[in-house]
Amino acid sequence: MRKCPKCAGRLSPLFFGTECKLCGADLMYYRFDERMEQDAQRAAAQDEKVRRILSKLPFYGKKH
């Protein structure tokens, strides 16, 4: 069973709506800004990791 992130009400697995039937919270955009911030932090960490790996390559960053 799925749960509503706001009221923790049980939703049917076959429920494909965008609003909770119990509290009316928009399931798709509930705490959207927080999730976007977390995603941006993860992307920045992954980017830094890739840049560190690429900086070890002898041919990376050299221009002809």
C-alpha cells in the first residue's frame, strides 16, 4: 500500500490520482522544493567526483 506523505493515509496501489483522497495534498508536488534541493546536492557531489577522476587522466584538460 502507498501512503500519503502529508497525512500518512493509506492509498490503494491502483490509485493513480495526483491528490490524496483523504487530505487533498498534491502527491506529485508535496515538498517539491526540498526534493529538488537534495537532488541538486547529490548532482554536485557526483560532478565533483567525476571531475576528480578526470583530473587524474594525463590527456584531460590539455588543449592542442
